[in-house]
Amino acid sequence: MEVINQNVLRKDNTLLSVAHLTQLLHYVTGFGGFIVPLIIWLSSRKTVEGMNEHGKAIINLQLSLLLYIVVSIPAILLVGLGLVGLLGVAILGFVLPIVNAVRASNGESPSYFLTIPFV
């Protein structure tokens, strides 16, 4: 009888990078930048080494960006300050996933600044 160890984590930097890059679906299709990384994280967090840490960072970034958008929309009435906030959210939402996908492919931990730790 063969005993199979179910607790062995595999190292898959490609999947970690893909999880970060799927956040860019917001810019391509208009949706999916939150759902697809969430599905990847939930389905492979117990089998891929580092996926739990990277998945939490991805979800925290997406929730933080959503909060910043909700705050920036009413701030448009304050001398256009909300437009600067929305531009900042768009830039951060595009640049940070790319930077962290490169970090994940190199085996480093994610680094999302200005992110509120929800999860």
C-alpha cells in the first residue's frame, strides 16, 4: 500500500505571476480583475507554495483600489481632487500587478504599498 503525502506544496512561480497579471483584466475586459485572481487563490492556496501570501496581497490591493475609487468619486466635487485620485488609482492598478508579477517570478514576496490589509 502506497502512502501519498497530501501536504506537499509545489513551487510554481509561473502561477503566482499569472495570478498577479490577471488583475489587469479590468483594463482589457472591464471586469474579472477581482474574480479571476480570487478563483486562482482559492483553488491553489493549499497546493502552491507562497500562493496564500500572494493571493491575500492581490485581494487586499483590489479591495483597497475599490475603496479609493469610492472615496475619489465624491471628491470630484472638491475642485477636481477626485480626478487626481482616480488617475492615481488607475496608475497604481496598472503598475503594481506588473511589478509584483516580476517579483513573483523571481521568487520574492509581494510588495503592495498603499494597501489596506483587509484579509
